[in-house]
Amino acid sequence: MSEANNRPEGGPKAAVIGLGGMGRRHVAALDSIGVPVVALCDVNRKAAEEFAAGRHDQAAVVSDWRDLLSLGGVDLLCVATNGPSHRDIVLAAAAAKIPYILCEKPMSTSGAHAREMAAACKSFGTRLAVNLCRRFLTRCLLFRQALASGLVGRPRRFWSIVGGGGVGCVGLHYFDYAAWLFDARPVWVRAELTRDPAPNVRGPQFLDPGGQVSVGFECADGWRFTGDFELSEDVPRNSRCIVVGTEGVAETDDFCPAPAGAASALVRPLSQRHVVKTRLVVPEQTALEHGPALDIVQATADCLADLLGAHEHDTVQAGINSVDVVLGAHLSSQNGGARVDLPLKGAGLQLDVPIT
């Protein structure tokens, strides 16, 4: 069956499941690209009704996502609930022949479930995307373009000082970011996660500790580099990323406004790149285009536009890969920091952690 076989005439109509902070950003993103919202769902029906009352589109409001799917007339579904519910909602939406689904990250809470979701959508002809928004942020796109130009040569190390927020909720973005910057895939992970994490702000039913994670990446031509991610809960949010390459060092920040969030590099002058690397060459300071600070609505809107249009970004495989890193980090930490090879296989695929 072909992708998006039920493509709507006259433009898609959207529904959003989950109206927390991220779900409301999905609504704003849909508004920004001119897609009408015809249905809203949240377990807190009163809050959903109050939100809908302030809008112009008179969307239907329900408290159970199953009721939303039974309404019909939905062409684009945004799944903005917490991680443990993603699998059931996406499987049911694909079976209901909804042509387009944008699922928040994490794609799922187990490697097996993530793969099941991808297979179901392919079988039913549904276009699926995962909202890995660093791939669509202007600042991140500009940094990727600079690196692709050969600015610092081939990558040796990717350092990311992210701080607290959870390995699954926040860290997952940066595992994918490192892979996407160099069109690479994760091939192993080692981690030491917080053994007694603070209570999860979303509720005691969720488990998403911070910690320190190292990931091995492999590019399409076999080139390998390592990413180190500082996600400890007692480190303040920073989101500073540093790339150490064979010809220089570049850094950027996707969170802070400029100038604090500006991007820059120290690189070997082009005229000196033939010099033996053991000889000292004074690097040149280079300022890079950095773009606006983190704008999740803009990035989500661009992800939606890609899903509905060219569909050039394979965020599904990236979603699977990033879930594998998170679950692999849990497996590694449970085994004293032992290396876990990726992609997950066997029993590793069955591990299910209620990340958010």
C-alpha cells in the first residue's frame, strides 16, 4: 500500500492528543501553517474545554483518545502525550487509516514498540514522523551547514553539556542531534545514570533519570566518533555543544539568545591544512551564523510541513535509533557501565522504561 493513500482533498484537518505545554505548541504550530484543528483531547477535559473556548475553530473536545479516533474527519494527528502512551495511540491511528501522524519524542519506551509503530504505519500507508525538533531549528541547521562545509574537518568528539532534564526527555534530543549533524548512526552506548533520581515532575509513574552518557557513532563511510553527554541532574540546563574535529573546534548553543548563544570556531587556516598535524599552527577564530534561540513552535511547524510535503527527513528511523540509545543507556548503567552495542537486539529490545 502506498504512503498517505488517503491524502485529503482541500487540505488536511488536524487533531491533537495531549494539551500540556508541548501539545499547545503543536496547536500553535498547526495555526502557523494554516491547518485547521477539528478535535482536541486531554485527560483533563475541563482544561481542554477552556483551551478550546478561547479558539476560533470550535474543535470537538474529548477526554479519551479512542473517542477522538472514532469521530472521523481527521487527516493529521499530533500525539503530544507522554512516552508510555505513544505506541497504543499510533497503532490505533494507523489502523484507523489516518494519513499523517506526528508523534512526540520519545517515539516509544521500548525498542520493540518503536519498531512495531514504524511497521504498522508502513503497512497501513500512514506517513509517520517523530518530532525531533533540533533537525528543524534554524540555529541547528546553520551549525550543520557549517560543519558540512568542512569547517573543522572530520569529527572526533562531540561534547554536549545539557544538564538536568532526563536522559529520555531531554538527552534523547542531543543523541539524535549528534547523529544528524554528521549523517551518522549510534553503534554503542555506555552510561552511568542517577541511581536515586528526584521524583519526576510529571508523576511517580514515570522514570527518567539524568546521568552521564557516552555514545559511539558511525558515519556512512565507516568513520567513527564519540559523543559525550553531561545530563546530570545537579547540572543546570545549558545546552552547549562542542565539536572537536581533525581541523578545528566549533561550538554552539541552541538555547540561549545571542550573544551568549552565538556559534564560533577555532580552525586551522586553509593554507596550513597540509602541515603535519604534530606541528603547531595558530588557529583562526571564526564567527558562525547562529540564528534565533530555541523556538519549538517554529521547529514543530517545519516538521509538520515536511511531513505533509516533501517528507525528506527520516525521523522514524532516527526516532528508533534515539530510543535505542536511551534504553541502551539504562542497560549499561544496570551493568556497571558496560558497553551495549546498538541497535538493540534480543532481550534488549524488550526493556521498557516509562520515560517521558
